[in-house]
Amino acid sequence: MSIRRRLLLVTSSLAALTLALTGCLSAMIPDEAKPSPGPSRAPVVDGVSAELLPFYEQAVDWQPCDGVDGGYYDCATVTAPLNWDEPGAGEIDLAVIRRHSDSGEPIASLLTNPGGPGASGVALVRDSASFATGEALRQNYDVIGFDPRGVGESTAVRCFDAAEMDAYLYDLPQNPRGSVEWEEELTDRNAEFAESCEANSDGILPYITTIQAAHDLDLLRGVLGDHQLHYLGYSYGTFLGATYAKLYPERVGRLVLDGAIDPAVSGLEVGITQAVGFESALRAFMAACLEGQDCPFRGTVDDAMADLGTLLASVDARPLQGADGRQLGADSLMTGIIAALYAQGSWPFLIDALADALEGNPDLALQLADFYNGRQGGVYTDNSTEAFRAYNCMDYPVSDGTEEAAAETLLNAQAPTVAPYWSGPDSCSVWPYPPTGVREPIAAEGAPPIVVVGSTNDPATPYEWSVSLANQLASGVLVTRVGEGHTGYNKGNACVDAAVEAYLVDGTVPEDGLRCE
């Protein structure tokens, strides 16, 4: 048995969730037509080795972006080495989008990453730049979104087609949960998925790692004409940013890491801490739900959690059939719950979904699960599931199994509602390549101040990870947002927003330990 790690997506915002559930494009925040942007800057190649110069000196061909009106955005493809340890061994493409600054006189480029691993930075900036960045940042920076290697419009990990992915994510196991047969069945499914990834990904799987992606990040800095990297990373994007700082401390500009992953914790610890975080967020959701008239639960929070546990056990034993013929079992219902817990503004959707499920209608819960899985209208709009698996299987050393029994005990004690649906065979045990990543503290000695933002009841990247990363970094500065939901910047907390924007725009370092109620 293994403890699962959940996808760490910052894009589970109310706006994005509304779009997924209603199809209403106005849920995203489009930009108006703006003045024509200024010219691009020349590449920066200081300190670049001779064998890498052709990559850093490449001329980037910026073109109007497909599906975006006006000339305020442009898009390009940047060529990167397949393997930075052997730059002549092949190439990959990196998809990039640039939103030009409102002022027309940007401080620099601000590269952003929405998380995952596996979330599309191109899609985030293209579809909801106002969610990714506040007005002050859009005024003063060219905001850059990019799809990391293996993701989206870049050279991507490819595995199953839509029908195969539906079967993998939604079909119910034929054997009882927890039985040997159940474990063998899921292991076989994971092996089929891994074999398909290897067959369809054109040899890139060994190089889908955060170390390789951090080198790509420096290449983007260089070809964009910036001497230092200015960066806003959310969720998994904090690990990518911290890894960059470890590799290139002298090239760090102003880095903000929001909703941090602790680079020193093992995959097993990640799974347990996330489960406990989601259990805590679920209890906070239940407390708020019970105060409203539309809540389908009654009594105390403990009563409501027990009733939810009963619902999960019920659909595990007798799945509910949706309008499209798919069945909602406990795993998909838990996925839908998790999706809505990323943002407090999404809680009304979860209330409706659970109320419907209690009445035998699973459709809204399936829509929540679909949103989490990147599925819309029967097709998968991104490859986040594939990329997430590829990165994690290469970044996290395999557990030796000696601590898993104790981990299961801890999980059941601290996350009793979530725990039954959080364990299963280790999907990375059948990955075609052994992991190359290490889990260790990152100090980034020599880097200028790096701001780490943590939210006190963040379910996906629990607050203690932000505290730990800020302490590990030699120049770490911690800003705390007191509240619910995943990540802290641009979520309505004026104190956090002011601290982040003053740093990124003016270079004013926040007070270390600043606490924003």
C-alpha cells in the first residue's frame, strides 16, 4: 500500500471552476485592447557555456496567439535541450505566452507557474491573467506564462486517449477495496498507463524532472533578455522556483513562492500531510455549511463528517449512475470534494454536489471530478494527469516500505474521513524509469531575499511546508495569510497583496514573519 499525492493546482479558483461547471467564458477575466508593446530585449548570455550558446542566442519568433484577440499577447516556441547534462543529445519545444505590461515600460519579465506539476502556464496567462497576477504586476511587468517540459503545448507526455483515460480514472475496481486482488488490479492498471506513456511520449520520460525544468527556466530568462529571474510560483511552482534558486543563486532576482512544497519531505510524508490538510479543510467547510440553510447535513461538525463518511461508503458499495452513463464511486466523489476544497469560493458548488449525491444524483459531483482531471465535454483539455505522474515518479525516491504501516496508522487517526480513499498501490512502482530526484533542504546560499507565502489552512500545500521552506532558504522571508484555501496572493487579502507587490515592483522586502489576518 502507498499514500497518494494529490495534484497541486492553483488554478482551482472560483473563476476556473465556474467556467468548468457552467461553460461561462465571462467567469474568466479578459483583458481589454492595449497599446502596441515595445520591442523585445536582446538575449542575455552572460556566463553561458559554449555548448549552450546556440540555445540562449536563439531568435524567438513572437507571433499573435491563437484564440486571443488583439496584439496585447504574443506567443512563441523556445527550443531547449532534451537533456541539460548532454545538450547535443536532442531537443524539445517550450511553449511561451507573453502579456505585455500595461505601462509599455516593463521592469522586466515576470515568469509565472501555476503549479501541478502539470498545470499549463500558457493557459493560465491566456485565459485568466487577472487571476494569476494583480493589477500592479500587470502594470509593471511583461507577464510570462510557459508550459514546462512534458506539459500542454510544450513537448508533452502522452499516454491514454480519452476513452482509455475515462476507464483509468472513473471505472470502478472489480475487487473489494483493500484486498490483495484489488491491489493487483490497480497495479495492473497503473502498469498499462505507464506502458502507454512510454510508448507515446517519444523518449522524453527520463528527462521530465524538476531539475531539467529549472534549467529550462534559466533558458527562458536568457532568451527574454533578463539578467535576473523575476518569478511568481504557486504550489508546485514553489519547488520549481526553489530548485532554480539552488542551481542559479547568482541569477535570482525577485522570487515569490506561494503555497510552498517542502523540498525535504518524502513522497510518503507529502501524502500524509496533504490528507490531514484536506481533512482539516473539509471540517472547516462543514462548519461553514452547517451555518447555512442549504446545507444537506445536520448536527455538529463531527455528525456531518460521519454522515459524509457514510455517503462515501455507500457510493463505494453501490455507485451512482450519472446522466452520461458513468458511475460515481467513492474515489471519484473524493476527487470532486478535493477539487472544491482548493478555494473557499468553490464551497457552494460542493454543497450542491453533496446535496445532489445524497438524493442519488451524481452529475454535479462528476463535474467537480472532471474539473480536477481536466475533462470537459467528454474530452481531456490538458495532460495534467500524465505530466503529474511523470514528474513525481522521477522527482521522488521510491519508499522502501518500512514506514508505511506507521504512516497508515497516522493517516487513519488524523484524517479518518479521507483516509479510506487515500491509499493504494504505488503508481510509480511500475514507472519505466527509476527516479533521479532527491529530497533535501534547499538553502540557495547567495540568493537575494526570497519571499515565501503560506496560508494557515491550505489543504494542498499545508502551512508548515511554507514555514519549513522559508527557514531552509538562507534568504527566506515568510509572509503568512490567515485563512482557508490554496495559496495566498491575489485572494482578497490586502495585506498579502501589498507585501508581494511592493517586493516585486519596488524591491521592498516584507518583514520576515509578517502575519496577515
